[in-house]
Amino acid sequence: MTLTDETYSVLCSLQCPSAFNEDKIIFEISALGHVIWIFSYTLGSLLRQAIPFDMTGIDFSATAFFTVVAVNQWGQFKTTFRPSQG
């Protein structure tokens, strides 16, 4: 599986020209995102061991970031669902 939050965001906003193979582009974006994620995760782990720092509050920051991304993506899609008024 190659889906990350960042890859999902890019793929949701992707507008592929008809001259290109959309499946191939989706695969390449997903693969690149996965490789970058693995590289940055490994680098972060190594730096974490070399440079200790206080991570208090990171759980809140990660949740807030995910919430902002999800609401932004939700707002970009038109939907036929409308909650009842009243």
C-alpha cells in the first residue's frame, strides 16, 4: 500500500490530461510518495536518536494537521448530500 495523507491530497486534486495514462501517473505519484515517506521516516528516526528534544504536544499537532487537511479536501468536492435544515 502506498497511500499516505500527502499522496491522497495530491491524488484528490489531480487533473490528468487525456493524452497521459492516468493509472500510470497515479502509480508513479503513489510510489514516489511512498519512497519519500520511507526516506523521511528513516532520516527522522536517525536524527531523533542523535538530537534529543521534547515532543510534548506533537500528538495534538498531528491531529490538528490531519483535521485541517481532511476538512480542506471535503470542501473541494461537490456533493448531492445536504443535511436537513431545521
